[in-house]
Amino acid sequence: MKLRWLIPLAILLPLRLNAFGPTVAGRITTVVINPNEVTALHLRPEFVSTIRLPEEVTSVDLGSRGSFSAEHNEAEPEYVYVKPITKEPAQSNLEIAMKSGQHVTLELISDGTAGNATVQPVDFLIEYRSAQGFLVGADETPSGRTATIGDAEHATNRTSSTISAPLDSILSGLSSLELEYQQQIRINSPPWTKWAGQQIETSIGDVRQWSNETTISYSIFNPSDKVVEIVPPQIQIAGRKVEKKKKKKPGKGIISDQLQVRDFKLSTTRLEPGSRADGVVVFDRPNFKESTEMLFLQIAQADQVDKPILIRLPFTPPIATDNR
């Protein structure tokens, strides 16, 4: 009697194991944000793909809710989770909006459960980075082009580059300016400072000394309902000159000089309502100063450059280590 049951089990067990089909290959990639491109996201039933954005996600719009599901939780503001909900091959699109006003567009592709040699690897994790360049433009690539993950021809100079290496190894090869910039754009909710008579708010990040250079990372936020244009940052050293004369005209004792900016990076000069800009400034700090002099980061709107925001900086910043 026992032998009668063992024979069917011996036949069915190999069939059950083979029913899962071939092993699914997965990959983790980093993609640079470009508003003119569509990223292809390869999915597979029974697997969840994670999308990580460089800032807080404000909305998620899915094309076909009958074929895919897209989840976003306020407790994890930078993440979106996507998976197919049908075992049949399916295709749709996904639009994700971020707090700064940037959008990313993805083409969702599911090969279904059919086992065949042409099934694409599953994108387990896609991490988006902000585009490189001193002023990030939207016209660096032709409109309407689809960027496929793993496309090697964009791995260096194009803003649609895909990097398969871990994020830590990516950051290890960056310059001090680019490293500080990448760290600043990953701050979700920096502490904003309001300024009387100004339309914008500011936030200072790291102030570091790299060899003989000083770097300052910062962010600008436009909380108003009007578009704001900002000018490139400047560094100012200002103080009061000691006068021996008893009588002096108002303002004559104030001294102010602009220091040369060696390099800077700014994500945008045009701030739409509710949007944010991130930047880094690199300059050569003087070796000494008078006791009454102070260093300032100068930020100004294009329509009132005569009334800049002056943010006081430490004259002796922490020294950055090179073990990135």
C-alpha cells in the first residue's frame, strides 16, 4: 500500500520543482535624472522592484492599475515600490513627481511568467541621481528618447548614464565639489531660514576645507506662488575699519571685498513655485583676517541684486578627510 503512494510522489516531485521555470536574474542600477528621457523598468510577477528618488516623492501616477501596482508610503518619502499583479505579459507607464518639481517617467515592462530565453533581468532596485553639470539643463538629449537600464553608451558623459556599481564606489571617485553636491541633494528636508523682504528661503549644509580650498553646500527654496530667478553665488568678506577720527560720515567705516569663486555648481537658476535648488561653492579662503571682518555667502535674486542675502560663514571650517 505504501509503495503505491511513493510511485506517484516520485513522479510529481520533479514536475513541481521544474514548474518554477528558469532562475530569474536581478540587477541594481543607478540612473541620472533627465526629464526628456523614459527609463525602462523590467519587472516580473512575484517580485517587487524598488525605486529610490533623491528627494521626497509627492505623487505617483500609474497608467494601468489592472496590470501593475505602485505603492508609496509617507514613512519612506524617497521610495516607490512597483510589481506586476498579472501573470500575463504587460506594459504601462509610471510618472513620479518630487518635492522640487522634478518628474521621472518610467516604462513598466513585465515579461510574465512564461519561461523563455529572451526574458530580461528584473530591476530589483533603481536609484535615481540628480543630473550633473553646473547648471542642469533639460535640452542635453533629444526629446522622447527611451533610456534603457544597462545602456553602456551613456555611462560617462551623457546625463542619461547608468551605473551598475554600488553608490559608495561611485562617490569615492568624485571631486570635493561633486561629493558635497551629491550629499546636499540627498537631504530631504533641510532647515530653512526665512529672510525679511526676500521671496526665497535658504539652508546651509556642510562647510569644509579641502587642502587650500573651502567648500560650502547650500539649498534655496521658493515657498511663494511666483517664479524666482537667482544669480550665481558670491563670497564676501566684510567688516568695520577702525578710524582714529572722531567725526566720520555714515558708512565710511564699512569695508567689503568680494573673494574669487574658484568653482561652483548650481542645479538651477530658475525656481518655480514650491521648487528647490541645490548648490556648492568652492573658494580660496584668506590666510588671515582682521578681528572685525567676517565671511559671508552672498545669494541674491536677479530682480534685486542690490539687496542680497548674506549668510555668515565660519572662518575656520572643519578639515575634510579624504577617506570618502
